[in-house]
Amino acid sequence: MSYPLFQASFTVYCIATALYIIFFLNQKKQIRKAARMVFIAAAFLHAVNILLRYIEAGHTPITSIHEVISFFAWSVACCHLSFRWRYTVKNSGTFTAVIVLLLMLIASFASRKILPLPPEMQSWWLPVHASVSIIAAAFLTLAAIGGVMYLLQERELKQKRFGFFFSRLPSLDTLDKLNQHCISIGFPLMTVGMLAGYIWARQIWGGRPWQWNPKIVMSVITWLLYAGLMHQRFTLGWRGRRAAGITIIAFFAVLLIIGSMLQEGL
Amino acid sequence: MGQDSIVLLGVNHKKTPLEIREKMALTGGYQEPLEQLRGLEGLKEYYLLSTCNRVEVLFISQNPEQMRREVLDLLFAGKVSREEVAGCIYVYENQEAVHHLFMVASSLDSMIVGESQILGQLKEAFRHASEQKTAGMILNRLLHKAFSVAKRVRTETRIGANAVSISYAAVELGRKIFGDLRGKRVMLVGAGEMAELAAEHLMGQGIDDVVVANRTLERAMKLAARFKGRAIGLDEVVDQLLDVDILISSTGAQGLVLFKKDIAPLMPRRRNRPLFFIDIAVPRDLDPEINTLENIYLYDIDDLNNVVEMNREQRDKEALKARRIVEEESLKFQRWLAGMEVTPTIVDLRAVAESICQAELAKTLPRLNGISSKERKSIERMAASIVGKMLHHPMRYLKAEHACIDQTERIMQVRNLFQLNEQYEQSEE
């Protein structure tokens, strides 16, 4: 039942992305409005898809590769839409839509089989750990998108050659604020996700959860990167190019962690 | 009775160093110097213009040589020596003076060609002159013509786009860096026309604090008062940069004013808040290396020009077009001025009368059937003599040595009464 909905939302994401790209090229307001409406519709269909899958599977559908990536895509879409309340970031929709579509594409290649959960995974810490971590990753994704936009815009301003992006990208200040905003939400969520993971692992493996496996080391390093960036921003006022660069690097680490988790089967 | 000459004396940024210009500038307003000039017997009409880039006097007199010396002594005695004045002043007479005034009005003589502020300053100067009744008929006409030439240049060429676009580009770039310009602070280093213009544009975007740094504090205070800001000395610039977001530099300094090593230590203290430097001085004030610092964006005037994609060729072409308009208008004015003498007025008056006479005869004669050529001659003679008698008094009025009404004014009256100027202008178009 849930799969046709996945296909439907995938199709609607395609349309939204196409509209966002058209808007990016011609900058017509009506097209942005349309793109946004279509994007909201896609996210809504996607939400229903996840809900139905939850009912079908009988557990939170964040266990298989398909489910994790699909949930990730949905989180990115929702985080993006949530910004509308506070402020708009000109043209960030185009970048986000492309990322969401890419994630959906990856998810659609993965096996959609609903796997029965092995008994040790049937803890309610799992959905908490997984969902919080993925939502954190979604905010960090947006921070990285903001970082890329910042670097593009900054390059044009520094080199004084004004090309394609100059008029289309928002101001440096807006992008820097986006970065700060996303990380100050994403980082605490990441911390909570990691703590939930720790408690869950303790439940499964008993008193010796701390294993020196690369996945966990990587997570700690990533956490330290974000923590360092937050610290420097608050104390020394690190911002702009440096913050954007670190955000992008740390985001690749996040992707690596998610990737390795999926490969190892959590 | 000799011929009246229009004389224009002045100094501007092209030939005169700032130090001398500053001393010559009429800092105390126009009222006093205009009042002083009233004491000179030989001046018929005059006005004064003083901006940060120029000081000019325009007067009408019958012996320009003598009056020139007297005017200069009166205005600048005690401020600058005669030799210094003689070294940098330019003097234009009649046609050249008119031409120069039109060039100034249409901003072709400005430091930043095409900036529009000069027109406002010119209008202000003229307002003072006409309030103090030192501008008479010729000056009235001349200045109004200058305003309309400026307007024509502005509408028919894109010369104004140059200056405006530079401020516009500054605002646009500021927005790309800061997002919202509201609540940001601007510092002006040096107080040139262009900096003022850019600051004005930025103020329009909600900038709420302006700091003016200038070599002479007096000028800084004046400009600061205009923007309701503060004035500081040049040596305080670096310290004040801690609280400023945008800096517009336009000093007349020969070398660089701010270096990378001055700015680099500031950034940690500013907590890396971005700085936007605009260098519109020629030669440049700001070390180009500053642009390599993080979170600092430095634009000089060429960069700003690139932003608006106005290439030099285009600008020169527009300037050429503008010059042609000035040329054309000053010739027109010259012709008008020539008409303001007695003889041409009489000639015009006769011509008008003659043409009315001919027109009426042409209408009436064909309607009279069977008149002999002798009778016809009589009618023509009658018409001519009516016209002649009608014109007799106006002509005497023009020629006479009238004690209480100036001859120029009488010429003007007659020309207005018989609408001689209108006819002349119509035939031109």
C-alpha cells in the first residue's frame, strides 16, 4: 500500500525540483510559489507513505537502507519548509529540492522489503536514536547547503566577477545566519541522538558499549568538529567562509557515518 | 557706453590643489560675500558658487579687467596670496563663460562626471543671488538656461547613469554582504561630492549612523551635520573602524591611507563582523591587499564600474553627446544675448512690423476690386506709416539715455512686449 505513495511523492518531488530549477533560471515569483506548493504536496505524500509503512511493518520504518534514506529525504524537506516561519533564504529551495530528489533516487534503488526486526533491536531506543539522529543530519545538510551557497556567493564578491549566481543567491549575512541557525538546532539534536544510541547499545551489549569501531570514532570526531565550530563562533566570532568550509567538511563526515551504518547494518 | 561682458572666474579640482581650494572656499555661506560685492561699483550682476570642488564667481561688467582684480581682492584677500590665486585661477569671458557654466551645470566638469549634486548646488547659489537681488536679467536667463541644459543633458544622454550607478552598485553590493542595511554604520573618509552622494544613497536604505573623518575637522563637522552623524579626525579612523560596517573613502591624498596591516588586527576585535570598503578616490586610498583579508570586501571605483558594466567607451560616447548639447545651447544663448543689444532689437522690431504689414496687405488688397495701382500704392504707404508711427515711441524708448531704467531692462521690456524672443525661438525650432 505504501509503495505507490512513495512513487507518487517521488514524482511530485521531480516536478517540484523542475519548477525550482526553472525559477532559479528565470526568477519569476509565480513559479516559486508553484514550486513551493508542489514541494509541500510531495512532502505531505511522503509523510503519508512513511506512516503507512509504519502500520505495515509494525515498527518505526527507519531500519532498512530504503527506509533510512527515505526518512532522511523527508526530514530534509520538512526542515527546509520549517524555515518559512522564521525567514526565507532566497533560492535555497532549488538546492534543497535537488538534494531531496537525489536522496529519493538512492532510496528507490534500495530494497523495499520489510525486514522483521531481530529481537535485540526491538527497543524503543532505536526509533528515538534513529529519528533524532536523522533529523539532526537533515539540519546539518541544510547547513552544508547554506555553506556551499555562501562559498559561491563569497567567491563572486571577492573576485568581483559577477556571474550567474550573484543575483540569484541571497546575501552573505543571510547564509551565515542560516548556517548558525541550522547548526544550533542540528548539533543538540545530534548530541541527543548519540546519547540515545549509547543507551540503546548499553541495553543490547550490556556494560561494555564503548567499542573502538571506526563508526563510533568517526561520530565522535564529527561531533567535536561541530562542537568546535559552535564554540569558536560564540567566543571568537568565527563566521563566513571559515564556518562554511568547516560545515561542509563536517557534513561529509556525517554522510560517511550514515553510509557506513547502512552498510554494516547499523 | 561700452559693451557688457560676462566674466567667469574660478578655481576647480582640476588645476587647484585641495589646500588652496579649501582656503578659498566660501565657508561662511553666500550672504556675506554677496553683500561685500555689492560695494563694487562696476558690477552689474553677479553670483557666487562654492562647493567642495570649486569656487566660482560670475559677473557682468563693462570693464572686466579691472573688475576681475577687484573681485579677487575682495573675496580672497587674506586667505591666499595674489600670486597663488593667479597661478590657479581660470578666467572665461562671454561665450566661453557661458560654455563653462553649462559644462558645470551638466556635471561635465565635475570630478565624477555625471553626478547630479552640482545642479542642486548651483540652484542654491542662484537662489541666494536672486534673493539678494544681485542677479539681473541676463544672469536670470543664463542660470535658468544652465538648469535646462543640465536637464537636457540628463534626459538625452546616459551620462547621469554613470554616477548614479556607482552609488547604486555600492548599495547593491552592501545588500549582498549585509542582507539588510538597516542599523548599519557608515564612515566617510574624506568628504568629496561622490562620497556624499554614495552616503546619501545608503542613508536611503536605512543606514542609521554616519561618521565623517576628514583632514579638516570643520568640513567633516559640516558634512556630519548633514547626515546627523559625528565628525572625527583622520587619525581616529582605525579605532573607529571597530564599530563601522561600511567605509567610503574619497580623500585627495596622493598615497594610500589605510593598509592591510592596519586592518588585520581589527578583525578579531570586531569578532570578524564583515567590513565593506568602498574606495572611490583617484588615486586610491585603500591598499588593494586589504581585499585578501577574510570577511572584508574592498571595491575601488573601477570595480564598481565593472559592477554596472558601464564600459569606458560607452561613457565617453555619452560625454561627447553631452558636450555637443552644451555646445549647441551655448551658441543659442549667445544669439539670444546678441539680440539683447539696441540695434538688433530695432532690426527685429522692424522685421516683425514689416511682416505684419505685408500679411495684412496680402489679405486686404485682393478683396478690393478695380483699384488702380496708384490707389494701391497709397494703401501700402498708409499701412507702412501706421506701423512706423506705432513703432516710433518704443524705438525712442529703446535708444534714449534713460536715467532710471537700465537699458538692458528696456530692451527686455520691448522684446517681451512685441514677443520678439518667442518669434526668434520659434524660427529656430
